[in-house]
Amino acid sequence: MTTKPFISAQEAVRVIRSGDHIHLSSIASVPHILIEALCQRAGELKDLHFHHFHTEGPAPYAEGGPFFDQGFFVGPNVRENVGLGLADYIPSNLFESQLMYRTGALPCDVAMVQVSEPVDGMVSLGTSVDCSLAALEVARERIAVVNPNVPFAYGDLVPLERFTALVKADNPLITKTYSEPSDTDREIGRHCAELVPDGACLQMGIGAMPNAICACLGGHQHLGLHTEMFSDGALALIKKGVIDGSCKAIDKGRIVASFLLGSQAVYDFIHRNPSVQMRDIAYTNDPRVISQNPGMVSINSAIEIDLTGQVCADSIGQRIYSGAGGQLDFVRGAKLSKGGKAIIALAARTAKGLPKIVPTLKPGAGVVTPRADIQWVVTEFGAVNLYGKSLQERAKLLISIAHPQDREALERAAFERFGPHWR
């Protein structure tokens, strides 16, 4: 056990200097007490840069002044300010976020993280391992908020002695509930579930659609879970015994993830649970690791997809909406897996009735999954496999799962693109 004394948040952030690059633990476990203390020093500092995955809660570090946010992912709490230029986005596949720190491509002077209470001198990063381990390896200052509400999750642990400053807090972690799946979500879930064989190993995100997919997998057997994140939908399958990891080639019988966002039940589930491994993003999102589990099935979403199979998942035209995330990490890992499948699942139309299968992506839109990497695409109208298909063949298949009212316009666009030999 460390003999280092606990200090106040205000004292801990005194080590931060103008020009520093600061890493924050993310998602549900943002160290808000340190951010609040740092805001009190705003008049003394300039040019502070903040880096993190998606964060929940207030984000004063993205509001300008001496603070400039440069996240690996853009969530609702920073989206508007990114659009205004008060904050920014670092395009990165999540696997490479840790590599940017470890190679020095991205500076990290200070790491501010929340951790569990220690067990035998070791602490857990709980619900937010992500690239925090890399930040802790390279940072000049390493500040830990020791919080009893952070679950002690097994996997990649950190010696408490590694930290240069310790602060106490007991605020609850941020929880998240998701809307009930729509009928469209359920249809997409049904089509995705039909592509998942018994014994497969899953990766999927969080939200209404992933929950709908999980609900459709209740009759499956011996599924595994190797993912960057999971939430309540997957927890229900674990508790039913559908996910048991018995067919995995690595981490057999264990659930592997890097960060979480969900109900308190999810956080309670991982606490001191040896069947759960919360790991460095360098492990969870490495395509070479992902591919080692046979029957790997990745399921990711998209904002829009064009008729050649280019997937936009991070932006609406030029406006950054989210981030590349781990989509391409898992697409490539799943395709390299024996019997694996990479699925892009999306509704055929937006909530406003605009088509999501389009002739071309919006000007300025980012391609997260290139057409050379695309495999399965699923909408509420069916599932098609674009792998090994030509441009014209892809267009035909994608039109077949577009909204029926959009198909005629897509056919015209395809004819204009491919000429009189379109058939």
C-alpha cells in the first residue's frame, strides 16, 4: 500500500503548466473533480490541450479560452464546439490512439484518471482502460482520483505507486439508459442475428440497435464477447448463459472489453469478476488479436453508405458527428478470423426520412470503412454480402436493401454512373 498522502484536487492540478497536453480517462469515468479544479486556474494558464475518447458529462475543456479539446471521438457534449472551431478532433482508429502516445506522435504531459480503491497495491481503471495505460506510461505527471464507485475490474491493472498525486472522491459513475428499440431496429436485429452462428465471438457497440440485436440472439448458444465496449444488451445475454466464451480460442470463457457505458448493473457486474477482463485498447482493438478468435462477428453502424460500399460513420458532410472509433479495427479483424463476418448495420432512412444508402457520400464526408474492406451490409430490408463483388454488382445489392421508395432514384443514379451497360 502506498504511503503517498491524499491531497486536494486543487493542489493536484498545481503541477499543470501552460502548453501541457492532458489525457482524461473517458466515457463514464471522467475525472470531473480535477477538471473543475483546473477551471479555477483558467486565468493562470494558456494553451492546454485535452485528449480523450468520448466523454460523458460537462465538458468545459471544450469551451475555448485557455482550453483546447482534441478528442479521439466527438460526443454530444463537445459536438457543437467542434463545429464552431472551439474544439477539435484527432482522426484515429481507436487501436492507434495508444500508439500515438507511446510513439510520441501525440504528446502527453499529464494523465488525469479515475481508479478503483487498491487491492494488494494495485488499482483498476474500471470502466475506462482505453488508451489510459499508454498515457500513464509516458506522462510527466500522473494524477489518480481514487473512487470507491470505480469497479475493481481485472485485466490491465496499475500499481498505485505509479501515480505522482492521489485525490479522493466518491461521486458515482455516470450511467446511461437507452431508448427502447424501434420496429426498424428490431428488423435489423433479426437480420443480423441470422448471420451469427452458434459459437461466434461478437463485437458490437451500444445503443438501441445493438440492444435489439442482442435481444434477437437469445436463442443462440456458446457465443463469445471480444469488444471495445458493451452495455446492458450484452449483459442480458451473459446472464442468460448465451454468452459463455466457451468457443473462444483466446481468453476462453472470458469477456474482453476496454471501456463501458451503461447502467449501474453493468458496472456492478465487472467488479471483482474474474470472467471479465478490461484491457488496453492496444489489445482489444488489434486486428491481429481480434482475428485469433474463430467466427468473429463485428457489427457496426453507419451514417450513410454509397453505392460502391464506402461507409461514412464519423461525419455528416463536413460536420464531424462522432469518430472513426474501432469500426475498421474490428472490420479487418473479423474478416481475418476463420469463418468471421464484418457487418455494417444501418436503417435505410434517417429519422427525418432521408436515404442512408446514397449514390455518393455527401461532400466532405469521411470514409471510415473503405469499399475495399466492406463485407456484409444490413438494413431492415435484408442483408447483402458485397465481398468479392464488382461496383455494379454492389450497387444492385445495395439497392435491393434500400428503402423501397428510394430504389428508383438509386437505379437512375446507377445508370448515370455506369452507363448503358448497367444491368
